Amino acid sequence: MSRNRRHRNPQSGFTLLEAMIAIVILSFGILSLAAVYAQGIQVANMTQMDYIAEKKAEEAVETIFAARDSKLLLWTNIRNATGSGGTTDGVFLVPPQPLLAAGPDGLYGTADDDPANPDTVIMSAGPDKILGTADDVVMSLKNMTRTINIIDVPGESGLRQISITITYTVGSMSRQYTLVSFIAQFS
């Protein structure tokens, strides 16, 4: 009676094919983690730009309210400037504008903004560790535009809607932040 017995070789291990499959699976996993890490860095950078866009939109709205409250602008001037043929009493330019320093009127998005002075953000104090000095680390906001759209609220005299849209790019992605507020004729 002879039985067929399988004898196992005590020195058997992984074959070359099994080792290659394992390397491919591990490589795929490591490359996937690297892609997630790179995406995380891009999202972190977008978060910073999202915050800057939010603050720049708030800044523009606050200057409009301040101009109304200080009587710098009449109610008839708190609207978009239209081109030829329309009412020209509004002061806020219609197409998207680069973020520039406010001109003599102190308002953003008007015809007297200073094109020689693009807006910047101070990122950190420079080597002297004093914020607001010439050696501060600043970031230019050349990749951002601001659109100010002011419309009358239908059926509500003395009330207008202000929409501030900041458009910017981070890497290859284009993003927008929109702030909507209402302004009344009387403060």
C-alpha cells in the first residue's frame, strides 16, 4: 500500500512572481499616500487664500458703509458706474478689478484706485521681528480680482444689495469667494 504523499521542501519561500506582485501592491499604496499628501498641501494653501479673500471682501463692504455713514458718498452714488447711455452717478466700477490700494476717496473698486500700488498682505514680521516695518514678508495679491455689484432691492426703496466677489487662482485651480450684504439709505 503505497500512499502518495506530498513532501514539502522546508526551504521553499516566495517565488519571484509573488515578490513582484507584492512590490507592485506596496508601490501603488505608497504612491496613493504621496498623492493624498500633495493634495493636502494644496488644500492648506487654498485655506490661506480663502481667508485672505474673505477679509478683502469684508474690507470693501466696510468702506462702503463707512462712506455712507460719514457722508463721503451720497445715496445716489452708492451704485455701480454705468458706461455711456446709463446713469453715471455710481462710483463703483463694473468689471472685475485688480486689488489695488484705495485712492484719495478711500474706497476700493472706484476709478481713483492706485494702479501703481497693488494690494499686498503682510505674512510675517521680518528679521527685526517688528510688524509694519520695511523688512516684513509680504505677499502680492496680483492673482486676485474684486467685483463689486450693487443693485436696488425690488419693492424696497432705500435698500440695495451689495455683492463682492473675489476671484483668485491657487496653483491650477480658480476659486471665488462672494460676500452678500445689504445697505440702507439711512444708517
